[in-house]
Amino acid sequence: GAGRSTHSVYASLIDMFEKGEISFDRVTVFNLSEFFPLLPDGPSTLARLREVFLDKVNVRPENIHSINPAVTMEDMFEYCKEYERKISDCGGLDLTVCEIGPGGTLAFNEPGSLSTSLCRLVLLSAEARHTIQSSYKCDECPTTAITLGLANILGSTRVMCMAWGENRSKVVQEA
């Protein structure tokens, strides 16, 4: 995930990489979500992930996969199925790192999303859009995003969710 709560984990991994303690040479990365459509000068989860982590370690460029926000609405369902197949063809997700959003979101799965939900296009709530605008320091925010569903995330061998700050403590306590 590209949320700010995950940045401390990425910083620790970068530190270990720089000390020669770990390598990401054989790691494959699948981005959990991306805004749809991408706006010029607008937020991008992949751009954020590159900025805070991927550009600082040795993940091979060909091993970085993200949701293509240029997919059309007509092709959305099949595209999402193809992204899931790509993950499956690589052996599934071993570790999913994601942030618990202020309203309890995981990736862009809002509270109330079914545990069986799969990769899909979702409408972003007003609260999520406000958080995105603040986090990405942008004036405009897309109203929709493509996200892996809860079933995709829970299918991971390990899921690491994190949230920092008082504004997230109630959500974590309820979870």
C-alpha cells in the first residue's frame, strides 16, 4: 500500500537494504489499488510507492505490477480478472502491506465491503477523497479507484495492516 502509515515499514526495509541485510532482487510487487482515472498532476498510488520505496531498493522494474488506470469501463471486469490471474500465475500474494484508513478502509475497500469481494472499480467516499487530497496535497481527486478486494487481500499468506494516530485508534479497536 501507498498510504502514509506504511512509510515507516518501507523506511526500515530501505535501511536494511542499504546495510546489505536484504535484497529485493527476486521480489515481485503487485500494487493493491490505483485511482481511476488518473488525473494530470493528480494522485497515484504507484507513483507514491515508487517515491517512498521502490526507487530506493533493487526490485526489478519488470517485477513491478500495477493496475492500469487507462483501462476502459467496458473492459473493467475482464481487466480486473486478468490482474487477479497475473497474481495467481506468480504464486499468489505472500505478503500484503496495507494501511487501515481513517474510516476503516483497506486498500479502497470501505467498511461494509464483503469479505468475498474481488478486484473491482469502487466509488470513493467523501471522507476517503478528503483524506486523499490531504495526503497527496492535491486539489482534485478522482471519484473512483480500482482496488483488490478483501478476498484478494485475505488470500495473502500474511497481511500486515497498520494505522498510526488517535484518529485511527477507534477503528483499530473495533477491528
